[in-house]
Amino acid sequence: MPINGFSVSRDLSVTISTSDGTLSPTLITNFQSKQDTTEKKVKGIDGRVRNVVFPDGWSGSLDFDRQDSSLDDFFAGLEANYFAGADIGSRTVTQTIANPDGSVSQYQYTGVSLNTT
């Protein structure tokens, strides 16, 4: 439901898919994604400097308020698998946004590694 033509937090959902299924934290309070880039200045023999920007992956953050032990259990399992020598695969984060015009935008971030800070 938009408010005055703007998307609001009720219009956004985030899903985290793991090799064990879907991680469903109960209260996501913030989601940020940011394209990472590498910038390079190239100076040609004509003396002109050209700026080039290369896409270099994505980074971001998720904030949660704890309502149950699902995230604690997830990260404890990751650590246990690490020390047991098990393969720790990547995750997929899917962001779904209900736009004010009624359309839906969906973005999928693959190869995601999660950590706590």
C-alpha cells in the first residue's frame, strides 16, 4: 500500500534461501543493498583522462530485531559446519517490492555470504 505515491516498508519483503531451506527471520527492520564498483582513470596518448567504472558485485546489510532463535540457530549451525569441515554454500537473497503503480519489482542477489556484526 503506497502512501502519497511512495513505497513504504510494508511494500517490501526479503527472503533468504539457504541450502537447508528458507531462513525466515521474524522481524527485519532494515535492508540496504549497494552496487560495488571499481573506478579507474585512463589517460590516453592524446592527453585526455577518461573515467571508467566497472561493476564489482554487491554488498549490503540486513538488520533484525530478535523475536526467536532462528538467526542464532542459523549462525551456530554455520560455525559448527565450518569446524566440522563441511562445505558452507552461499545463500540467495530475494527482495520483492510492491510499487505504488501496482507493479512488482523483484531483485535476486546470488552467491551471498552472511555474517554478523
